[in-house]
Amino acid sequence: LKVLAQAASAAMIGCSWCMDFGWYAAHSAGLDTTKLSEVPRWRDSQVFTLQERRVLEYAEAMTATPPEVTDEMAEALRADLGDDGFVELTVMVAVENERSRMNSALGLTSQGFKDHCEISGG
């Protein structure tokens, strides 16, 4: 869920470096990366569970300027994740906002991490 949330924030900000490296980090950690390519169009995709959709919506709402998080979003995620999980998710989205905004401001773009992993068969 954290990986999906981070990808949603990076996609909304437009940080191709973060999207690329996020895929690489998830792949390297042995996580299933099949859903990551669907994150930018999650509302139209059929691959996400209801809980994943709530996480993606929350990540985008946190990333919006100004933030668009509603009490209902927070309550639903607290019910899904518990208070500790909700706070952890919120911190991860905040960290991704910082990284994606900084990398975008510095002009960093995709470095081909994802392509390298797929070419190497991994």
C-alpha cells in the first residue's frame, strides 16, 4: 500500500525519476510491481482493490495543493489500517511529496531503472 501511495504522489507531481526508481525499489524488494503501471490511471483501472483505491485517493488528496483530504477519507483508512498504519501511510506520502517535488524542481528525470531490471530478466 505504501508503494502504491508513493507512486500516486509521484505521478500526480509528475516526477518520472520517482516513478522509475519507485518501480526499481519495489522490484528489488520482491514486491509485485504489476499494478504500478496502472497507478496514473487508477480510477479507470480494474486491478485495484477497494482498500487500494482508498489509499490512492488519499495520496492524491494529500498531494493536491492545497490538500484535499476529507474526514471521510481519513476515517475509512483508519478503519482499514488502524491508527498506526494510517499515520505511517501519511508519513510516507509526505516524504514522497518532498522527494518528488525536490526532484522535479531539480529537473531529474527517469534514469531507466525499470528498463534495466526488465532487460536483465529480473
